[in-house]
Amino acid sequence: MRRRKKDNLSFSEHLEELRRRLLCVGVLLFVLTAVSFPLAKPVLHFLIRPLGEAVFLSPVEPVLIHLKIALFLGAVLTPPDVLSQILLVIPILGLYGVSILTSRLGYFLRQRGRD
């Protein structure tokens, strides 16, 4: 099957493309978070330096802090962020909704004209 131009895709094909893009972004975010995990410790030291010392109240808190910093770094390093991918699809979903409402209104007016 030949791939049609992006302007001529159906609604389900646009949703399929969004799903594919979000999956790619998710995999890239996971990979970049894993790559940036070793950078979390220097970033944490840089953030704590003005305070002098950090106090952790539970044994898992240092690990969670490192994980949050790595996730943040991964999100910053991910080129096509999830928000931009969703914003690319919103106009298409809006147009689809408007076309459904317009066709229902036309059907209603046509039925009303016959009565």
C-alpha cells in the first residue's frame, strides 16, 4: 500500500501517526533518562551546594531524588517533546469534531425540511 500525503490522511490514520510518534518519544525519553542517570549526582550536588547539606528523611529518598533529576534531564534532552506532538494533532481532532457536528446539523435540517 502506498503511503498517502499527510494532508490526505483519514482520522484513524492521524491517530495511528500520533500513537507512533508518542511511542517514539516515550522510548527516547526512557533511553535519555537512563543515559542521564549518572549525571544526576553532579546535578544534585550543584543544587545542594548553596544549602550546604541535604537531609533525607527516608532511606529511599536519595534514590527517588536521583531518579527525578534523571527523568527531568531526560525530558529536557528529548527533542520532540510530548506536548508538541499532541499540539500537532489537536487541530485535526477539532476539525474532525466540527465536521461530525456539521453533518449531523445538515441531516437534522434536511429531515426537518421533509416534515
